[in-house]
Amino acid sequence: MEILKCEGVRKVYGFGGNQVTALDGIDLSVNRGEFVAILGASGSGKSTLLHILGSVDKPTGGKVIIDGTDLSKLNQTQAAIFRRRKVGLVYQFYNLIPTLTVRKNILMPLSLDKKTPNQEYFEKVVESLGIADKLDAMPNQLSGGQQQRVSIARSLIYRPALLLADEPTGNLDQKNSREVIDMLKLSNRNLEQTILLITHDEKIALEAERIITMEDGRIIGDERRR
Amino acid sequence: MWKEYSSNYIKNNRSSSLSVIIASFISALLLSLLCGSFYNLWKYEVERIELEEGGWHSRILGELPSKDLETIKSFANVEDAVVNEKGQKGTGPTVDIFFNDKKAVFSDTLHIAEQLGIPQEKIVYNYELLAMYLIRDASDTAPRLLFLLFLLITLAASFSLIVIIHNSFAVSMNQRIHQFGIFSSIGATPKQIRTCLLQEAAALCAGPVLVGNLLGIAGSAGVIHLSNRMLGSGIAGRHKASFGYSPVVLALTLLVIIVTIGISAWLPARRLSKLTPLEAIKNTGELQLRHKKSSRLLSLLFGIEGELAGNALKAQKKALRTASLSLLASFLGFSLMQCFFSLSQISTRETYFERYQDVWDIMTTVKDTDVDNFTETAAVQALEGIKSAVIYQKASAKRIIAEEEMSEEMKSFGGFAQAPADYASQTEGGWLVNAPIVIMDDQSFSAYCEQIGIIPRLDGAVILNQIRDVTNPDFRHPVFVPYIKAPDVGENAVSVLRQSGSNEETAEIFVLSYTQEVPALREEYATLDYYELVHFIPVSLWKKIKGQIGGTEADSYICVRGREGVTLEELHTIQGKIAQLVDGKYTIEQENRIQEYELNNRQIQGMMAVFGAFCILLAIIGIGNVFSNTLGFVRQRKREFARYMSIGLTPEELKKMFCAEAAVVAGRPILISLPIVVAAVGFMLKASYMEAGVFMAKAPYIPILLFMLAILASAALAYYLAWRNVQKIRLAEVLKDDTML
């Protein structure tokens, strides 16, 4: 079942002679439960694509449909609610809220909707990510790897249609990188979570079941590995 | 290169530069206004003391041979020594000494006295004047806090203004740590960075500081002009304030601002020198909380947005400290001032104007004149347009009250048991108490006799036979009882008055009547000394006994009543006629009831304006701080807001968070102040024996409410402007920007 569909997505920055085309006619389809890696060098447009899929940026042209929602038609408020409910974003630099505890950081998307968490699911997520004993800590009391796990837990708490991870291991050492990738794979397998992982590291990309390669704002390869 | 970089930065970061420019302008303006006004207040006080007491620093009582005067003049630190023929009251001529170095006045005067063999008792210091130069002596026990109070207020306000400039710079400079980290990583030395920051500070602040200073000076001239207009010459003895400005004040104000700006610009450079370039590059200046905090009330009121706001405020605690303290002090000060002056106005109206409404219209003080030497009594009383004119003088005397003379009512509250020794002392014959004498012109005394229902006579006294129940401390509703038991008035009724300070000299005077009714004079009796027994006597009798009693005050008074419903213009006309009558013969000072009422109101308004301006200044400091914070935090907290938005916080929810922050910033000082104000008003009402209902009917709700709304509205505006700037944030760019780690 198709959960993500991009048709001729274009993104152009700047005006007149200073125009830079970051995305140039991206066509892409991802099914529910897939673990997709988008591989590309710096400047290939992969982060721009992720921002558009995460509704933090708007395409200059084309169409993006996630779980039946056309992102180009959303206003600011609708886009925020979409981000809250439909996508989970994991960044290289975690983006945790430094003034809230780990527990509150994880529950933030639910709190914004004034929803109480499903305790069973919450415990399953934090235990599988190995942060159950860190729930009352502040983000700055955690290591980079632990912060990234909190960030993943937060992105999973709303059971989003799509989990978007932008170089999630880029700031971590090898051991922590391995663990984070394992966590993502685990959530993909156990929770049937659709994941779109952006990386420039081929070794990391090889962990995914499908690898899409980008160059100069275009998709130049789409390989299904399993 | 630095010059180019700085000018580019200033051009491209207008909002950040603007907040520094505004902060330095407002601070320079207010600091200059404050220092200029303070200097003029100080100058006015010094002039007043010099006019009233003289500009001498120390004084030797009595006459000195010219040889000794020359010896004094030859002392190194003595600027001048002059013989003052008028001297002090009752001491005759004096030698007034002026010193070059005022600090040495005490030691040098003693040295002079030693050399000339003058006893220490003959030396007097101008303590009031010296205190204005912060020169004090242990032997002067008077508090003399005026100058110190001026100084403390100025220092407190100056410090707050310095903190504003510093905060505004700190916010702007902290944003630069990252950029300077990059410079540092490519080899810029801390000195080069410091130079760059100082150049930038100079470029941004030179103009605003100069203009602010000049406008501040003009403002202080305006304050002096306004105070002259408001108070004018209405207060008897008040001299007109003339505006003055000392280059020292200008230099000091400029120095304080320049040093503050210098330190504020230098601090980030120092901070930078302690960081490695990598740490500096990674610096975000982002709000952090080290420990878990909860904002239960805000969460309850505003939900998760309230919690985010509460935690953000806790993380900004240090930056918002000036704002919190200034707003708290201003609202508390303003509310207390309003309540205090309302209470004081009600009290003055009830105890003064309403009580004395019908007893006087014009009061003329005839300086250094005894009532028996005043020759214009008949002429004044014959003036057209007046209902009555009483010419009187006060004198002090003593009288013994024997045990058997005391009334039963007085005995019931313990007689003289509670009387302080200064007011009543026990002697063999009974209790020696003060017996103030009011010497009235004969015609007025006769009228008074008729008023109390006795046959007018000019050879006796009427005694005010009442004493306040001292066990009842409610001065607003005092209970009076008879002082003397069943007064026996007849040919043999006498009162033996004794000279104050000498029990030997006595005068026996005939008592016409004991009464509880007083003549219509603007006088209060037994207010401090409840045990005094007031005697009203005619001037004819005084002429006979003054040799034995003496003790008159220096001045005499003319208490004039006009017709019913007399107008201010009519009173001015009468005042003019009285002045004409005594012109050239006597020195007088005049007051009239309507003018005094208006003046009292103007004085209260003036005091409220000065104090209110100080509170407004504090509020401006607080609000200025809120503005400098909110305008600066958009950049500082960009990443934080982007993070909220990236996980789904809608613009409306962000707005709600801002509302919660604004409500706390402006609301907390108000909520803290209100119970303190209520408690303080409760205490004031209790101490002044005023009924709560009377105060509540006249309580200053509107000014307090307006002040409260002004604080709330200003904080709301600051956050609204910040909100508008936050809306301009491009989420994708912030999240992409790795420099904002």
C-alpha cells in the first residue's frame, strides 16, 4: 500500500541569475512498512527532499502526497499538525527541547494534541530504545547516542505514517551509530514503521531494504535489495 | 577588514543594532535626566540652606577682637571669616568661618578654637549644609537623610540603567560568539576581536549617547521649570530654583555610559578568549535548564504551551532579572505611593482643612514682633471685607496642678501617672505642667469672652479646661474630659504661672472662666503634650505680667476671617491691604486658606509626580529590559522555536506560549505586589485610625489599574513584536543551519 508519492517535485532557491535547483523533477513512491535509504553526496538535494516530505519546506513545483494528504495544499497550521501526527523527524543534531525532561520531550507531540499516551506503547518504545531509566533526566545530561534515541522515541510516539531520519548517525561514534541503526530496523520490523533514512554513508544505506541514490537534485538509482 | 566586517554586520543586522541603539539612547537620556535633576535638587537644597542659615561652615558665638579675626583668616584652610552682626537667635553677633577644604572643618575649627582659647560650647557647625557634602560628625545626631536618599535613589536608578545597556549588549554580543569563533579559528587574536567589538560599540552608541545626554540635560531643565511653575512662590519662604549644570555631572554621566558600554563589549571578548575556537563555533547561547523544573500553574492555565513558556522563563531567569525587579519595584512603589498619598489627603482634609475651615482665611506672621508692640491692630481690624482679625502671640509658662485640683475623669485614667517627665514633673505642691499662653489683642479677647458667655474683662485669663483621655490612642476620634475639678471661678480664682525654666519667677493671674471652647485661631492645643493647660489672656494683662513670665515666641500672628464664601481674589485683596498697612514697619509672611488648600493639593500632586516619575522610570527600565530581551531573543531562540515547530507546534500554539510568557513577565510583579500593598494599607489604616470604608471610597483604583494595564500592555507589545519576528523564521533554513547547533 502506497504511503508516500512524489510527482515531479521541484525546488528552486534564489531568483534570476542566482537560481539554484535543489530538486529537479523527483518522482518517488514508498509503500507502508518499507525501510528506504536515500543516498547521496553533499549538495545532492537529499536534505531538501526530506524537509519537503516533513512539511517544513514547500516544493516550488510538483505534488507530494503522504498518507492521502497533499502537502502543497497545507497552510502553516495544517502543516504543523501534519508534522505532529503524520511524520516523525529525526535530525543529526537530535533537536530535543533543552528545557524539558526526556519523558516530556518524548510525549511532546501527544501533549500538543492534549492526548494521553498509551502507557503500554510508551513503555515498549522506551524500553526497546534503552532509555527507560533516563526519563527524568534533562537532555544535556545525556550522551549523543542517548539523545538520538530520545529523538527516535519522540518521532515514534504518535505512530507516524512516515519516519524521516536525516543523517541520524552523523554526530555519533561507530558503536552508537550501529545501535541507532539497529533501533530503526527494530521499529521498522516490530512496529511496521515506514522509514526514510537520509545518508551519505553507503555502509549505513546498505542496512535499508531499498536504496535510492540522488545526484544534482535528481534520482539516479532505485535499488530494492530484498 | 574589521571595519568592513563591522559595518557590514551593522547594515545586515538592523534589528539587533537597533535594540542596542535604542537601549543606549534611552539609558543615556534617563541617566542624564536623572543625574541632571539630582544635581539641581542638591543645588536647590544647598541654596535653600545658604539662604536660611547662611553659607558658613562653622561659627564662633560671641564677639571676637579684630586681632583674633585676622588670626582665623590667616589659617591655611580658611577661605574667609566674617563678623555676622545678626548672628544666631538670642546669641548676638557671631564669627562665621568659611573653609576651602570642607572635610577638615571639624578638626580645623577645633584647632582655631584651641589657639584662640575659645571654649567648645561657643562653636557651632552648619551640620545641615555640611551633610549636603556628605560631611558628618558623630556629635550631630540628626538623621539628615535627604542627600543620602537622593544619592541612593540616583545610584539605584543609574545601576538599573547600566544593567539595561549591559543586557542589551550582552544579548547582541552573545549572538556573535559563534561568528568570532570562526574568526578565531582562522587566526584572529582576542585583541583583534576585542578591538572589533569596541569599534562596533562606538559606532553604534556614539550618536545615541550624545543626543540622549543632551536631551537629558534639556529634560532636567524642564523638570526645574515645571517644579517652579507647580510650586511657585506659594510656599512661604520657598525660593525659586534656578537651573544649573556642572561639567562634572556631564563628564560623570558620559563616563558611566562609556565604561558600561566598554565593559559590555569587552565581556564577550573575554568569554571568547576562554573558549577554544571549536567551542565558540558550536556556541548557540541557547536556553538550557540544568535540572528538572515544573511549571504546574502555567501548565494548568495554558497547557503544554504554558509549561514550555514556564521552562523558557526559568532558563532566562538571569536575563529577565532586571525586568522582574524593576517592574516589581515600580508597581509596588507606585501602588504604595498612591495609597499613601490618598490616605494622607483624606487625613489632611479631615484633620486640617475641614477642622480649620471656619477659623481662618488669612494668616500673617509678623516677624520678630511682640504683640504688645504691634501698633496696627486697630487699623487691621478696621479693614473692609473682613469678619474678624485676631492679633496674637504665643508664650510658654508652667503651672502647678495640685492633686485635689484634678478632675475625677482625669483621675480615672491615672492622672499624671502616664505623663512623660518632659511634660509633667512632680513637685512638692503637685504636678508642674506646661501652661502655654495665647496673648490676644484686647478686642478679640473681649469677643472671645462674649462667645463663651462671660462678661468681657481685660484683667484675667480664660483657661482651656480639657484633657484628652490618654488611654485612648485613637487620635482621629479623641475623647476629651475636664482637666480641673469643678472650677471655682470668682474674685478669688487665680492661676499661678511660672516662668519656663525658672520656678522662682511667678505671676498670679485672675481666672475669668474655665471653658472647653477655644477662640477661632489656627492653632492646635495639647497635640504633643496632652497635659498642657492653655491660658488665653488679653494683651493688656500680658503687659502687666510679661516682666515675671517672659517666654514669648519671636513672631506674632494676625488671623483674619473673611466673609462667608470668600473668594481667592478677595483674600488676595485683603492680603494686599494688610501688607500695605505694615509696609516698612514689619517683616511679614502671608498665607491664605484657599491658596494653601490649592498649594497642598499641588504639593501632593508634585510629590506624586516626582515619585510617580521615579516609578515610571523603574517601569521603563523593566519594560525596556523586556523589549531588549524579546527583540534579542528571536535570534537567540530561533533554534528553540524551530524545534517546537518541527515537532508540530502550530503558529497559534506558539502565540499562546508567548502570551503565557508575557503574562508571567508582567503579571508576576503585579501578583507579588498586590498582597504587600493590601497588607501595607491595612497597617497604615490601623496606624492612622482611619476606617477602611472611608479609605475604600477614595482609594486610588484607577491610577493603579492604569499603571497595571500599562505594564501588561507594554509586555504584550514587546512579545507581539517578537512574535511577528518569529513568524518570519524559515523553518527549513534554521533546521538546515548547522551553525545553530
